[in-house]
Amino acid sequence: MPAAKYDGAVPYCQVDLPMLSVFACATELLRSLFDVLYDEEVIAEETFRRWQGSSDPAEQAGKGVAVHSVQQFFTWLDGSPAS
């Protein structure tokens, strides 16, 4: 019986840890960036809300992941006295 050839596919049980690490860092970085931009009054709450609610097709690529990444930020804004 001939030996099986490796076809380059990643077995289901393996996780791409470097890629997962980059995603986790990017997610945390985006959340931290939103916090700083809001806290330092660089971007107003109204602008964050317009971005969150925008349905402009030109802004949709990757937005779902970004919105998910900053969901805690918007949850915090919902409860902040300034909202």
C-alpha cells in the first residue's frame, strides 16, 4: 500500500495559533482605540453611533467583525450618563 501524500490541508484538529493571536490582538486594539478616542474627546459619541448604524455598502467590508469587537464599548456607552 502506497504512503498517503500530504495535500497541504490543515487537519480539523489543528488551530492556527499565530493567526488566532493576531485576531485577538487586533480585536483588543480596536476596542482600546475606541476607548481612547472617546475618552480624549477626539471622536464624539454621535459619530461612533453613526458609524455603528451606517449601512453604506462602501463601509461594510469587515465591519461586522469590527462591530462585534467593540460591542462592549457600545454597551458601556448605552449605560454611560452622557448618552
